[in-house]
Amino acid sequence: MPISVFEELTVGAASVSEVKVETEKPIGKYGRIDIYLTGIIRDSGGSSRNFNVLIENKVDSREHDSQTVKYYEWLKANSLAGDLYLLVYLTPLPTVKLVELEEAECRCKDFLQINYQYLVDYLIEPAISLTESDRSRAFMSDYIRALSVPSVERDATRDNEKKGDFIMAISEHERRLLAAFWEKHRSLLVAAFYAFSSDPNQDEDARKIADRVVTLSTKDFSPYAVMFDGKEVVRCPKKTSVGREVVRILLQAGLSEGEFTTLRNDKSSGFLLLKKDVEILDTERKPNRYRLGHEEPLNYRGEQYYVSGNWGEPNIPRFNRFLAEHFPRVELKRQSAESLAASDAGEPID
């Protein structure tokens, strides 16, 4: 979709009409499209174009018979010149795994792979906040609650049933509340998981998961906010983006060449904080230490630099000490899940 049309849709300058939604749409020898949307987009200048949105929804299976390739071929053969189209490969893959993908898992790479959490974060929750219809708001809220219930129930009588349950998505407010609940009752919950993991009468796979939770519970996963001159400027970036956000803020504030060299050579993350593409070693590319393809490089005096994404404990405290010594205007401040939940709700948590 051309950027101009996308921008007009984003700011509400373009309008959408005559939308038609079809499910399990048969397309002859090509198969059936899970969800197919068509309609007309009119831009601010009065020009109109047809649009097509094709969604292949994979919940508990993988692509077979090159479905996405066939769907793409059908769409190209049945579209008019100038038509807009968006191809979506929708899966329940967790976001942390989705962002690590180098390319979509489907055969046709013209498809954009997203997950249900993406739908909740960027489409459904914003729609709930904008709609004036109580009925629509209740419907979308119920859908989110349905996504937060484990989707695959285990059936011991069926050999081909997928083992384990999984949650498709949860709301941001629910995520905050659950994180706060975990933080407040961590010792009791860890004891419960330990009791489960050591019970020989429980399912082996479930015991392994419980044991993993007990192991991970000793680690600190608290998010950090980026502070500048004592004020919060970035709220809880992803751990892999902590270094990038700090560098971005310092670049905006202005750095001398000497200050930039000091910043670039920091090794709090275990690697140089900043590197040009040509400087990144092969051993750093495979684990993607510098987030190539996931984060845009930052510019300093006409040169592009990638930022180390290897953050966590004890790297962030070490980075904070470096900042305190060389760039005291910036600080990474630990945030508790309980305080974040209270902030979302607009009230303190008991």
C-alpha cells in the first residue's frame, strides 16, 4: 500500500466504504481463503481505489500445499491495475518469537506475519478507546477475554491433539495486573510451582514447565524507564531496546565527538555499545546482537550505527554506573509491575 494512502488512512483524511467480508471464500483450484475483505478507499483528493485484504489464519497447523503462494497468484490474476492489497499471515506465535523471525514463516514472503497480540495491541484496544457504541465496546472486550483463555484443551483420547494450552493474547491492562499479582505473591506462587514440579503424579511436560518457572523466578525481569533530567521520557522499552533509547536521547540532547566516542566504546552489555554495519562480527550477526533488521540504525554526523541489544541483569546496573559517571543527565529507573498496574488503573493497588 503506498505510503501516501497509508498516511491518509492513519490521520483520517481517507475514507473507506463498501466493505465486504467473506470467510472460507472458495477460489476454485487455489483453495479457500480464511478471511477476505474488499472495499473502496477514497483519498482526500477524491480519487478512489479498490482494496483487498487477504488473511490466512493458522492456529494449530502450518501452511500446506503452498497455500499462500496460490492465494497470491489468484489475487494478482483477479485484481485490477492500481488495486491495493494487504496479505496477512495470522498466527498465535508469541511476540518475543515473532520479532526474532528474519522473514514470515509462510511460503509467500509477500505476506505480513502478525499474531493475535498484535491485533489486540494495535487494532482492537485502540478501536475500543475510539468507539462510542457501548455494544461494540462490549463485543470487542469479550473477544479479548476469549483470546486470554487457553485455546487448545488437552484430550488424552486423541493422539493427534496438540499437547498443552496456550493463550492467544491479553489486554495491556490485564498484563499489568497479572504482573503486579505475580510480584506481590511471588513467594507463594513459586512454592506452588515447586510443589507441582516435584509431584510425580503430575504430567511430565507440565512438571518441566513448572520447574522452569521456579528457575526463572530467581531472575529479575523488572522493566526500566529511561529518565532524562529526572523526568521519564521513555516508559519501559523492550529490554533489547534499552541501549538504543538511551543513545537516541543523548544524540537528541547533543554530543561532542569526544562524548560520542566515550559512549560508543562502552561495554556494559558485553559488547561495544555502538557499531557500524561493517564492524559487526559474524559471531555477532547470527544471534543478532545489534538487532539488524529489527531496529533502524541511529545517525551521528552522517554515519549510521547499530546499538547492542544485549541487556538484562547485571548489564543494566553496570550501564547505569557508566551513565552516572559520564552522562549523569540520563538514568535507567527500575519500575515495579505493581506501580505500572496502578498507573494504568489511575489508582493505587491494595
